Amino acid sequence: MPKIQLIEVTWESFNLDEGLNDLPKNDIWRIKIPQSEINIDKKYFHLISEEEMEKSSRFVHLKHQNSYLLSRLVLKILLAKYLNCQPETIYILKGTNGKPYIKEDIYFNISHSGDWILLAFSTHEIGIDIEYINPDQMTEELLNHVFHPKELKMIKESKKPIEEFYRFWTRKEAFLKKTGKGINANLNAINTVENLDLYTFNVDKNHLATVSCEDLNIIFRSIIF
């Protein structure tokens, strides 16, 4: 049974004042979540709605507040750049299982864990998942509940079972987020071992991610605040 290989990733730096010339192919963006108050240019303040501010205030920790606000803010800014319009005109709707979407022909997905936010954009359905590698997460109960027998076999036979666990965890999440099935699906009936539309990569040494998209024509960019 083949080992799940990680793809090589090079992150290009991007300033939010820059433009984008084309619609996304398979574009992955990463943002480091600030530990202190977010340093946001004043010209972007109005893009955060009262509802979003209220929702962010429910998070106990500042880091989680920052993660939520940054992901919403950057989502609107990048969608506007792709569509060559003003961010104020972006209206985000909710579809099946609460999956957000817009009426225009751009698909997107968001994930955050640990120190990072990932945003994925494409002209086709796309799903992304990032996970902080926590060895305590892998329990026998979770393994049997979540993973297909072929996935479970590879995890248990791996020389690095924790890493293999997160490879399959992110692959499954990315696949479900792309299809819009959500975690209500029968998780251990889904086999991601031989799914060729799943691409797994390191975000840094402590975070692993997978994107589910049509091909390996992927651009990786970093936004620094």
C-alpha cells in the first residue's frame, strides 16, 4: 500500500495592497495568527460587520478572536481582488451544511488551527484543512470511529503514526469540505488512500494541511500582518 507523500511547497510573500491579475486556479493563502491585537490598516475596518465583531467577542482567547476576524476580513479582500470589485460588494451566503459561498464563479474554503489560517480559492469546488500536530489527539476510539480500514492499516503500520494520523485526518476533512458533506458523513466508510485529488503538505514543522482540488496546479502565498 503506497505511503501518502507530501508535496513540496514554496510560499510567496504577498502584500494586501497588491493586485491579482487572474481568477484563482488553486490558490492557497496562509496567515500567521497574531498573539496580540491585530494591526489592520484603518481602510479595512469597515469591512468587519457588527455581527462579525459580536461573534468574535464570544471567543474567550484573543488569538481565537484574531483568527476569526482575520479570516473574514482577508476572505472579503481577496475575493474582491479576484473579481476586480470593491470588498463592500462581496456578499457571503451559506449553503449545504453551512458551507459559505458567493454567487460569482469562485469557490473558497477556510481552515484554521494552532498558529495559522489557510484560505483556498479556485474556479472549481475546493476544500482545505489544517491541523496542529498534537500527539494526544490520537486515541483508539477516534481511530476506529474516523478512519477507513485501509487508512487505519497505514497509520498503525507507519514508523511515524502521529504524522500519518494527521495526514489522513486532514485529507478526510479537506475532502468532506470540498464536497460539502460535513462531519455528519459516515467517516470510516470514506477511503482517502487512493484519492488523487488530495494534496498534503507541511505548513510548518508543527502544522500539516491537505487541499482537495482538481489538479496539482497550486499557488501558495503568505500574507504578513
